[in-house]
Amino acid sequence: MKTLAVVVAAGLVVSGTAHAEPAPVAHTSAKFATYSAAAGAVTHDPAKVPVGARITVVGVPTISGGTTVMLVLNGLLPNRAYGAHVHVKACGANPADSGPHFQHVEDPVQPSVDPAYANSRNEIWLDVHTDAHGFAQSSSTVDWQFTERHARSVVLHDEHTHTKPGEAGTAGPRLGCANVGF
Ligand SMILES: [Cu+2]
């Protein structure tokens, strides 16, 4: 957790230099559990996202009008790739309940698999690769902020995110979901 503290501190320094100091847009830390209405984070596949694994997400506005989101994961499978994105809706019992990826500029065609919209500048992608201890972290900075529309979750997927036309933004089955209020 030492690394997270440094990353969070760096984010707060950035936001703290603004004239009107904005609050962090998001901060969630939860352990994955089987679905319940009260669960902060839900595993849809306990063999790949074990019950008790921890997810921490911090989102901060940047002084230049962007947003930085940081993801830290503990207790996942070792040496494994996971896709991860910010999704529109809250977690539910059904993996599809978290809805599509949040897009700053919404693709008029849904589901969105067009790289012009489904990309890491218009969406928040947080793909990770765990270390030998099942720890991973990532971060993403985009040049926009959450204003009228908001996002409600971070979803872990079975694969790293694809980028080719027709499959852009897809990353295999949804393995887990954490409720994060952006
Ligand atoms: Cu996703």
C-alpha cells in the first residue's frame, strides 16, 4: 500500500494547487464478495477474482481540467492479465448490470466497438498485469472531467482490452465489479 499512498499524495498535490480546491471525484476501497445489495465490490467469477481480494480506486480532477483514475488490486491470481474500465452503471448480480463503458463523447452506435469512440482517451481504461503475489496497479489520465453525466463502477475483465475495429473496447467476460461514484 506504500505505492498507493505515494500515488494518491501526488494526485492530491495536483488538485490542491487549483484556486478552488476540488474534492476527489472518487475514492473506493472494498473487498470482492458474492453479490448482495450492500456489496462494495462483486465477484462474478470467484475462480478468477477471489472473494476477499481487494480493489481500491481513486479518481482526482487535475489542474488542467482532466481526470486521473488510479486502480490498485490485491489478492488476485498471480502473473495474470486483467482488463479494467470505468463503466456507466452500478454493479449488480448479473455481470451485464454495470452497463457500457463510460464514454466522454458517446458513440451513436451501441454497443460501441469503433476505435474512434472506444479508445483510452474517450474511455477510462485501467488494464493491469498482476505480479507473483496477485498485486497490480494502474492509472489513466484523460483530458475531461465528469460533469453532467457520471459513472458508477470499475469492471474487471478476463483479457486485456482489444483495440481493433469491430472489437475495440472489448476485453472478454466481466469477472468482477466495484461500485465507484465518479
Ligand atoms: Cu469494461
